[in-house]
Amino acid sequence: MALPPLNRLISSGEKRLIGLLLFAFLSACAPVAPRLEGVRIAPEVGDALLADWRESTSGIAALQGLAKVKAKTPEGSLSGTQVVVAARPALLRAETLSPFGTPLLLLAADGDRLGVSVPPRGVYYTGRASPENLGRFFRIPLRLEDLVDILLYRAPLPGATEQRTLALDAGGWSVERRSAGRHQELRFDGQRRLVELRYFAKDELFLEVIYGGFEGAVNLPRQVSIALPELDTRASLDFEEVTFNGSPRPELFRLVPPAGATVVSLDDL
């Protein structure tokens, strides 16, 4: 069954706040992805690049940070500050803050339940943390666990029946993986760091993930971007402060309706 349009659930002002929170996970991209040019090399190189990336992220289980958000969607441009907490396998909390540091919107999901509070409007949304309910706000085809993994530099990598590796003319390497009408392109820079993933269905780009701002001994990205060309959505998430592998409190991922708030059940819509 088709989901109702977002504007049937909330007011235009509230919709703008939700857009600022949730489109923070989207990034600039072009509808048609440029082809990566290079020379095909031994597949063992690609295997080693993938193995190094997976090993470097195998111990990453959580992230807490303060980020600057910029987004451009068909509905307009947005910018602001956001607190993000994410932990595997499917725990997420995001708070959009006003210029004075007060919360404009809070979202929390613990793998099973989703809660979204909009304090300025006195409205609280609750329901299962299902793709359908997340889609009412995100309007993107990402599962909660996939979104968390992307934030943790562990972007999903489906199985493949065919793989080829290129030494790119511009430097670095590209690993292309194909299976059953879908394929992924992973680009590694000259330091063997994964900096871009592109996901295709029938050779049409539907999701792009970009990492940047690598810092520190752990060499993990402080900039995470996601783009969905079909939605013509462009934005960025740039962490000013970020800590990997802390111990987020479990209660952070569960919200309760504020006193006096109007409660809306997403499962009943």
C-alpha cells in the first residue's frame, strides 16, 4: 500500500524541521554518475582493498558527534546543527538544534520502535521502526541498520558473482562488483581508504555514499554523505566533534511522549 504524502501527516513548518533532521544524511550528487576510467589490474588487488577496509572498520560499533548540516532538496535549502548518536546494529538518535541550542526535533529508533518528537508543535509520532514508518519521514529506501552502518563507515556490501579492479587514471583504485542486475562501484584513494560507493540497479545509479575529512590515528571519516538522485536531494553531514566506539546509554534510543503532547500512531495511518 502506498504511503500517504508527508504533508498529510504534518504541517508545513513541522515538515521543514523534519526535513532538516532527516535530509542531513543526504549529499550532493549528479543524476548520472561519471564513469571511472582506468586500467584493469589483477583481481587480488581489489580483494586486498576490500579486506583492508573491512578489517579497519570491524571494531567500529558506535558513533557520537556534533555536526553541521547542509541540505538542498526540491523543497528548498536547509542548514543547521545536529547531534547524532548511532550504534550497531540498528540504534539511532538525531537531534536538530536551534541557534540557541534547544531541540527543535528529536528522533530515536532502537531497532524495534521509532519515536519522533517535535517540541515546538507539541506533537509526538510513534510506531514500529519499519522501513514503511521510516519512509514516512525519510522518503528514502534505506533500512535503519543500513543507515547506521553507513554512518559508521561500514556501508553495506551485497554479495557479488563477478568483480573487476581498475587502477584509476586519476589515482587510486576502483572495485566493481556485479550480481543479478545490480552492481556496486567502490573507489579507494591513494592511501587505500574507501572514499566513495555507488549502488546501481540495471545500470542506473540509485544511491551514492561519499566519505571525507579523514583525521587522527584511526583514520576514520568526519564527513559522511549520502545521495539519492531520484529524489534530487543534496546535503552534507560534517562532524565538528565526533567520538567512535563510546558507550551510548540505551535510553538515548527510546523516547517517551512529552507531557501534554499530541500522540500520533504511525502504525494506524
